[in-house]
Amino acid sequence: MTALAVHIFGSINLDIITSLEHLPRPGETVLATATARLPGGKGANQAVAASRMGAETYMVGAVGEGDAGSWMLSRLKADGIDVGGVAVLPGVDTGTAYIAVDAHGENQIIVVQGANAFLRDSLPVSEGVLLAQLEVPVAALLPIFTKSKAIRILNGAPAVAEGKTLFEYVDLLIVNQHEMAAFLGLDAVQGNDDMAVIAGAARGLLCREGQAAIVTLGAAGALAVWADRHLHVPSLPVIPVDTIGAGDCFCGALAALLDEGRCLEDALPYATAAAALCTLGQGAAPAMPTREAVEDLVGPSSTDRTATEYALPIKKPSAASLS
């Protein structure tokens, strides 16, 4: 199989992480036991995950021209990511995320967009994989998704209502249960431990033939959904340090595997294992596992199960049209 490249369009943030015994309730003040300054942002996290999974990775985004932006670019470069598509903007701050993590690894996140809000549209991607999230303006992503010929993956996080305008042009949509419910206009999806019920709800997000959706389920793994079937891949049991970036790890690792020509069914167990490993480290980007770590856990991925063989909608553009 010949890998092409993963092109990430998305956010770049400086993460300020505080460790707490429990997350604050409304109006409550709690004392932190520790604090850390780490690289983050959904786009940057996914780029690191893809690169560590072995993909040639290009980042398109925006940072401020101050120290935080320079530091973030240096961290991305250190992971072998091409940052030629990252704009350095004067007069604005680099995006910042304020993250609280409790003793059980659960988190709350507040994001200040900063330079991410000024991301502009870019050249379409002609091959490989395009991966984006919704921490950057949908208006900047729309022309990229409509014109690109690559495998087009959208991580619908956060669940910005305007993001639904992209769904028609997406080949693979990735959401968690909360985001799925929000896009469907529901408070929650009933029967949320029943995979058939979740799959039925997720089909409400599909807009055209040939699309697939993945619902990430945290400790329960991930559910891939097509118009006529679904596949549940359980997670590996771990005791998490924190869950920050686990969803981003899943997206980036999956993009790297699909870029190699893996079929979705073959790639899912490895992306799910990568996400589980991510929860064993602190922070988002620093906790992304290497390809070697994932394969040590679940074994090397198959070289003979291709998307073409399984006739799945997610496959290399050279094999068949994705539209």
C-alpha cells in the first residue's frame, strides 16, 4: 500500500491544564493540586496523532505572532508535521484552552478561539485524507470540503449548528454521543447502551449514499454506521490518567490508517486502541501514542484487508470515487 498524506485543517491551542479532586459545580470554587502548560487544540492534537501513527502530515491553521504561537509551531515541527500552511497573525493571541481534570480523569474545557477564529479558506486537497474539526470557522472549511477530492473526514466537535452545512460534502463523520444528539436536535439519544439504537440515530446524520459515520463511545469504544449496517469495536480496558485528547487521538490515528489504504473495518481497532493509550498520559498532544506502541498492544495491522476488497465507502480516491 502507498500512503499519500493527511491534511489537517483546524485549531491550534495552548492548553492550560489544572488537576482537581472534583470538577466544580456552578458557583463552586475548588483548589487545584497541579497545573501544566501543554500543546493542544483539536487540529494540532489530531495532527500529532496522525504523524505518530506514521502519516506524512500537513497542518493548516493560524496562531498569534507571540511566544505562545512560536512555541506551538516548534512543538508541531518536533513531531515531524509540516506547518507551512499555518498563518502567523499579528495583533491576535494564539488560541487557548483552559482545562480542568478531576481525580477520575474526567474533564471540563473552556476554549478561547484567538487566532483560530481567523482561519481562512485554503487550496483544496486533491489526494490522501482531509481531516477537519469545528473549532475553526465553518465558512473557511466549506470551500475546502466542496472542492477536495481526498477522503473527507469531519470531526463534528464542538457541535456547532452551522457545521451541519458541511455534512453533505463529508465522506466520514465522527462525533461522540453528545455531539450526535446536539446535531439531531435532541437532549440525548435514548437507549444509549444499545448499539442498534445508537446506529439508528446516527443514520439521521447521513446525507447521501456512500457516507459513513462513527460515534465514539468513550470507554465503550466506537460504533461505525453505514446506511445498511453497523459495526461496534470495543475499547481496551485502561485506568485513565485523563481523557483529554482521546477523541482527537482516535480521529488522527484513523486518518493515518485510511491514508495507507486500510479499510474502515480494519482501521477501527487500531484507532480505538490508540485512543485508549492516549488516556494513560497527561494532556492531549503529548499523550498521543506512537505506531509502535499501538501495534505492541494489538499487533501489526493487516496488509491484505483493503478498502477495495471490502467494497467500503472509505477507500483511496484511485480505487473509486468517493462522491
